Amino acid sequence: GELMKEVKIPYHGETLTGASLDSQCDLWAKVGTIEQGAADAIKSGSKKPAELKGRTFLVLGASSELGAVRPLLQAGCTVAAVMRPSEKRWGELTEFAKGTAGTLLAPVPRGSEQPGADLLSDGPAVSEWLLKLGQEAPGPVTLCTYLYADGEANVRLTAAADYIAEAVADKLGKQKVSFSYLVSGSTSHLIPDSAVRAQEENYTTASFWARTFGTRINYAASTEGARLWYTKKPDSPADYHFFRGLVVLQGPNYAVAQYMRLWRAMLLHMKGFTVSAPVTPNCRTDSVVRNATMKVLLEGAAYWKPLESFDADTARLAMFSILVSDLLEPATQVDSPMKIFTTKAFHSGLWRCPFELGSLGATTWVLGKVAPRPKPLP
């Protein structure tokens, strides 16, 4: 198939590429829907996906809607895909791969003709297979973790993936292997001072309804955080800000699984590995819109500046462009490992919205139901 030489991102009936993509990225950054680092990475990475050709990607969770499997194949990469056996999914992916410049590798259990592997039951075999592929790969290797499952299976999947990440890092070393994660926006993150200033500005221009019924978001250091800060810097107040994105309805298993991945990403970063781990946007993925309430809420989010929800195709290619940038360009220097998630975050505007979204939930649902707004007004 033809090699992808530039990324073309679908966006509400348009195809963004070149100058039009650059312009939209600048607008998203100006409004506050994404960080400036994300805008710069998308603009840069979208112009050179073909430079990934010859690399090998070991992908855990190849069926992820936001994962990079398909664009990686289009960019001429070798992709070792791990997902559960499914005749339909594997058939679709295999057929897609045939029309690309890349190579698709699939695990096939002994005595079976159906590709696929379940990390919960085949973890050691998957680890051995991926290690072998990584060691034999002629060029750079990247381990991608794009996993999700409901309930406690999410924690067990993450534990299996963490075991594989540690083994791959140990056996291949930082000169050979890098790591890719897609970080949920529904977690807590250290946010820049510019986001806090934007929250204040957006509050002053918010509607009367929002200011009346919306609860101001609390981004200050927690009591325990301030105490720990004081032990190190007793002469200055806790000078940092946190976005607290965890939602109680998502439950403890979701939280544990997400933070396990964040910790592993930070540990790998501190050991000198290249780690791509940007925060992802709110998306209309199949798994989300199957929930009727969530589907409607996503259509009402754009009423609250600077929030915007995205189609999966848009987000997937935007995040792929960031991955290209992270792998091909010098790493952004950060003064805290927690900032590897924030410098190129595509957070849908959550960090710059001045309100707790739960306080506007009912209004958001009504607006999304009665007058859906897929994207903010110009």
C-alpha cells in the first residue's frame, strides 16, 4: 500500500492537513482546548509520519479506538498487535493492513488458526513473544499500552501489562525501546499556571446561569500536599496546582488501573526511557456513546468554554501525531516526572474550565438533548 506521508485529520466534515491543521491547532491552543505543546506536536508530527517506517511497535490493546495501530501500519511500521481472539475484529484489521505499507504481526496459539491472545490468561506467553520480536527487530521498538476493561479486570490487565513493560525495559534497554501510553483525562494532573489564569478569565466571561449554578473548581494544593510542601520549603506557600479529574462513578478499579499506568510511565521516564504519555480528550468512542447519558452529555459540553468533545477518528490521528513528535524529536525537558503527562495534553479544555462539571451536569444533559452542540461556536 501507499506510505502515509502526512496525517490528515477529519473534523466535522472537513479534512485538516497542512495549513488548515496548523490553523486549527493554533485555535484549539488559543481557546484552551489543548496545551500549546500539544498544538506544536500535532503540527510537527503530522508532517512526518513516514519517518517512522522501519520501526517496530508492540501494541497491548490493539482494538483501542484511540490507539495508533492503523496509522502506524499506514506509516510503514511493523505492528505486533495483541488483542483477544475475535474473528470480526481480526478480520477487519487484517484486511486493513493489506492495503497499507506496514506489516501486521499477530499471536496465534498452538493448535488454533484464530489469531489473538488474552493478557489475563496468556500473559507470560505474550511477554515472551513480544520480547523475542523486540530483540529481533532491526530498528527502534516502542511498547504501546492502550488497554481498558470494565471492573476489576481493568486492574488485572494493567498488572499484566506492567509486568510486560518492566520486562521489555529490562531486556531491551533505553537505547532500543520506548513507551507509549494514552492517559485518561479523568485522572489528577499537575497543571500549569497558565491554566489557572485561564480558569479565572473564563469565569469572568461565563454566563449568568453557569456562575449561579456552577461550582468553582478547586485547583489548590490539598491539605496533605501543602503540609509536605512546607517540610521542604517552609518559607513559601505550596506553589502548584492540581486538576482533580477522578469521577466517583468510575469506581476504584478504574482509578487503580489508571494510576498504575501513570506510575510506570513516570518510573520509565526517570530511568531515561523515551515515554509518550499525553492526556487524551473527551471522545465519542463506541464504548462511551453506548451509555445514553454520556452520549448526550458529550453533545452539551461545548456550551461551557473552552470544552469540546471529539469524534474518535479526530482524536486518534491527533494523538498519533503527538506520538510521532515524541518519538522523533528531542524530549521536552521537565522539572517533574508528573509533567510528562501535561506538556502535550489534549484535555478537551477541562483544565481551563472554571467549573466542576458535575455541578452543571443536569444543565449539560438538557442542552445536549434539546440543542446538541458538537463543537463550540466560532
